[in-house]
Amino acid sequence: MRRLLLVNKLEWDDLATVDPFWSILSDPTKRFSKWDVGEFFDTGKKEVEEILDKARSLGFPAVKGRALDFGCGIGRVTRALARHFGECHGVDISEEMISIAKRLNGDMSNCEFIVNVSDTLGIFPDNYFDMVYSNIVLQHLPHRNQIELYILEFIRVLVPTGLLVFQLPNWIPLRIRIQLRRRLYLLLRELGADADFLYTRLGLHPIRMNFLGEREVVTLLEGRGGRVLHMRRSGREGKSFQNCTYFVSK
Ligand SMILES: C[S@@+](CC[C@H](N)C(=O)[O-])C[C@H]1O[C@@H](n2cnc3c(N)ncnc32)[C@H](O)[C@@H]1O
């Protein structure tokens, strides 16, 4: 597991170095540093407003004290959460992502950005966060066991009146699972090729894709006292990704 974690870290450090904005929101028209910074951060605001609208209708969290943004990248969502919560903690495996997050969000005094190269959230005590949020992260983890470990950690660090919201594909088609570009990228990288050359000149990148079925996720959550309040599905059956965003209390 430790080796997989270190490979995962290297991949995201590379991505943060070559094109952090596109590696987070992979809009094909924005590839090669074409994201406008303001437009990029506006997507986070809109996302958080939609999530909090749904949260209000569910009656959670009871208090908007402390929020965790797991896999925060450069703080697209952490920054937006900080407009609603007393304090926000953005956690990421990539030092490079965190260093950009600190630079771009230096004006947000209630945001803290932390590097965590671990399968757990052991840096936080039990029952600590009013809201735990994670979007476009769990699908990029190397192993399903690792996805499960983090989901259990989300439950552990959530206060009993809090809300956990995370997104995870429940299925992805075989053609995406094969990940040829990623395999070639890793091979050439191991042979000493430069990350920028592989990305800019050869159009390769190391983004990996994983998924976990809905039934497995719900069973896991319920086994740890989680209550699934709502599941928001998107994507077309059989065509492309099928995504699920889980709204959970405990
Ligand atoms: C596609 S980006 C999404 C960033 C952010 N959630 C957003 O929506 O703006 C995925 C992020 O997950 C981070 N990540 C990948 N594996 C991780 C892990 N094991 N622990 C924490 N962060 C991880 C990456 O470094 C990257 O910043």
C-alpha cells in the first residue's frame, strides 16, 4: 500500500507541475494551461452552493463550524466552503498542489492546507468535522481498498450532527479502465522522461480511474453507523461514467 501511495503522490505532483488547473477540471478546451483562474474558482462556488442547498433540505450539518475538503487540489472548493464555514481544512497527497493552494488562497484566513501522505486521516481526531467533502478524488486512487479506508475515515472524523458528501463513480467502461496513455506515461517516466515533455509534446498524462459499486459503498457506510440520506446519480448507463454523490450522516 505504501508504494502505491508514493506512486499516486508522484503522479499528482507531476500533474500539479505541468497543468494543475486542467488536471483538476479536465475540460478538453482548457488543456495546456487555458483555464482562467477566476472562472476556475467560480466553478467551486457554484458547486458548494448546490451542495449546501441540498444539505439544508436534509437538515445537516447542524452547525457550520469545521469543514474538511479531502483531496483539495489547489483549493477550488476549500476556498468556496470557507465562505460558509468557520474553518476549512484542505488535505491533499501532493505537496505541489498544496503549495499552489497556499499561494492562491493566501487571502482566506480561515483556510488551512495540509499535505497528508497516508491511507488514513490520523492527523485528525474522531468526531471533529461538521462537514466532510470530497469531489473528483476517490476515483483517482490506485486501489479499491484504499477508497474504502478513506470512506471509513470520513465517517470517523465526522461529528454525529455533521454531513459527509463524497462523489465516486459506480461504474466506468472498459475503454477508460484500460488507461493506455497513463501506462505509457508511467513507463516513459520510469525510463527517465521529463513530465512536461510527456504531457506537452506527447499528450500523455498519468490520471488513473477507479470506481466502486453503489451497493458496496452503502454496505460499507452502514457497517460503520453511516446513514445514507440521499444519492445523486449522474451519467448515462453503459455509455460513459456513472457517478454517484453520497450524502451521509451518522
Ligand atoms: C481531480 S483533483 C480534484 C481536486 C479538488 N477536489 C477539486 O475538486 O477541485 C484530485 C486531487 O486529489 C488528490 N489526491 C489524489 N490521491 C489522494 C490521496 N490519496 N489523498 C489525498 N489527496 C489525493 C490529488 O493530488 C488532486 O489534488
